Amino acid sequence: MNRSDVPQRPDTRRLGPGPAAWQRRWYEVIFEAETPAGKAFDVGLLMVILLSVVVVMLESVDDASLHKMHPQLDAGLRTLEWAITLLFSLELIARLACVRRSSQYVFSFFGVVDILALLPTYLGLFSIETRVLATIRTLRLLRVFRVFKMGQHVTEANLLMVALRRTWPKITVFLSVIFCTIVILGTVMYLLEHEQEKSGFDSIPRSVYWAIVTMTTVGYGDIAPQTIPGQMLAAVVMLFGYAIIIVPTGVFGAEVLAQGGPRQPLKRCARCEHLEVDPSARFCNRCGTEL
């Protein structure tokens, strides 16, 4: 029996538009980006998200000279913050109204992010200026989570995820080899340097830490070999560090270029209207319907 012959039940675990015509129109604008209205919505929302992040950064600046030069800065930032919060509140209501099951979006990753982005501002209405409840104001930092909302509005991010899934087995093997190499190099460096008082290689874990820092070309300089064999090994590790950056970058970059080549038209599922990014897909990854 072919898969297409098996009666397909709607996958309630996936988001989808509601049954009404207005819900399908809203869903296409809010959750899809292949229409002019959807692209305009995404661009506008991205601009508001970036503006909100800038507001959070400016509010964290505690510079008396800055506030003296611009005495209305605090009031302006608060007003702008409330305007942005109201816009995101309307956006969340619109998302909940157009999806098939609003509870699913609330408990999804981006639903939780949306709620966390709104909570600090609204909780500020109930805060009392006392030392005991002053920690409530730290919830304002959760507004930085708004930046994660950007991921769902960039269609090209789906292509990067496809490339990452296809290259992940190779990258996993490569990272496993690198991990074993780091442990071996750290152990060898410990054997060469542990007798030197000023070298800092007093244990294998600390030597492994040095190997990680050196191989990743960070080079804090808090630990340095003192003997000639140790310095020679360090030089090899440094050169090797540049080489290991090239391998995963090349593997992943080649897959991204393959994904970004001549693209076939994107397929839309006739059952759930999901837009399938992978041109080689034969079945919808939401409901399983044959494309």
C-alpha cells in the first residue's frame, strides 16, 4: 500500500491556519513570507524588534553625563518601550487568533519567547519601589529574548538548517576527533611542563583547558609553556588550530552553496498549506501528505 493511499489525519502537533477565510489570510501574512504582504509584515516586524533591542541597550546605560545632556531621554525611552510592547501584544493576539490551535503556539518556542518579551513591561505596573521587590526590575532584561523572534521571519534560515542537518554527521565525527586530539595534547603538555613551577600546567584538566584555548586561536596567555619541547608543541597546536577552522567551515559552506544554487519552485502542501523549503522533499514534513 502506498503512503498516499493511507488516510491522512491532520497533525495536531503542527501549527496551521484556522478554518475561517480570514484566518487563512492572516496566517499567510503573519507566518509565511512568500507574498508581498507577508514580506512587508516581516520587514516591519524585524525593524521593530531591532528597535526594541536598541531601547533595551540604551536603558541599561547608567551615564550621568548622557542623561544630563538629554534630560528627556528616560521618559522618551519609557514611552517608546510601551509603544513597542503594545505592538508586540497586538502581534501576539493576531497570531493566536489565526492559528488552528492557539494553545499550541503559546507553548511553542516562539510563543514562550513572545510571552517572555511582554511580561517584564506589564509586571512593571505592579512593582513597588522597595528594596524587597526591586529584583522584579531584573525581569526587564528578558526583553532581550525578542531578538530570537527574528529567526522565524527569515526564510533563508530554513536553508541553513537544511544544510546543517545534512552536514551534521560529518561535523560530529570531526568534533569527536578534535576532542580526542585536545585531550591527548593536554596530557602531553602536562607531562612536559608539570615540573616547571611558573608554567601553570599543574593538572591534566588545566592542560586540556590550555589546549582548547590555544587550538581555537583565542590565546588568553594565562598559561604558557616554559620548556623548549613544550613551546615547540605549542607552536604545532597553534598552526593546527588554523587548520581545524577550515574543515567544518568548508564542509558547511559547500552545503550552503549547494542549497543556494539554482532553486526549484517551492512546493506548497495542498492539505495544510505548508510551504516546503527543501525542493527534494516528496512529502510534507507537517502532515505527511504527498507533494
